[in-house]
Amino acid sequence: MNETPWERLHRIAEARRSQLGLGRHALQERGGPSSEWVRGLKERTGDPTPRMRTKLDDLDRALQWRVGTSWGLLKDDRSGWSQTSLSAEDYELVQGAGDPSSEAELSHFETLVLAALRNMPPERRGAVMAEVAKLLGFAIAEFPS
């Protein structure tokens, strides 16, 4: 799928709205932007402006996402991400990785890390896993490649 960041944000936001069981106008009722504004996301191009930040943050709150999620979907470079990593991020955002202290947030991180490791060349994977284990304070010195 070859979609712009704006189209992707629109698709994920609509799927999340549906997942939450919210009608079109419910986002605005929850303090989010209007349904017209959300519908217009798929037509936008270029980088978001600082003036859009408030509406994007309002969208995050209405969708029960961590504030800054929508901005990150538009601004953070994902060009090097595999389809598996993008799909994992989509899934977590739709299913509900919202509260940073929640189990869903940990699951989201776990999914992204596992997807990245699976897509890594085997000769590099062992070294990365060993480095992560070291950062976490595990005594494991080496992983097989």
C-alpha cells in the first residue's frame, strides 16, 4: 500500500473511531476535531503546520491515544520501516495503545521491537539482542545468530 502519512493517519483514526464504537460526530463531542476536519485528512499534503498541532492533539485525546501520536504519524520518518512494523503500529493504534502506563503500551513496544528484530539480518540480530539485554541489566552476554 502506497499511502501518504495523511492518508494513513485518516485510515488509522477512522479504524480507531470504529473500534471505540463512536459515530462520526462523537470525536467532536469528546473534544476532538469535527468529522469534516477528520475526513479532510486524507486530502492533505505536505508537513503539518504548528497551527495544526492543537487539532491533532485533540484528535489524540478523543481517540484515547497518547498526545503527540498523530503529530508523530505525520512527522516521523517511517520510510525505512518494513510492512510488518507499519502493520504492527497500525494494529496497536487501532486496538488501543493509549495510556503510556498501560499494558497495551508495553505490548505496542514489544510488537515493534519483535517486528524490527524479525526483519533484521540474522548476523546483526544476535548483536542487537545482546546489547538490549546488557542495557536491561541481564547477564546474557551473547545470543546465537
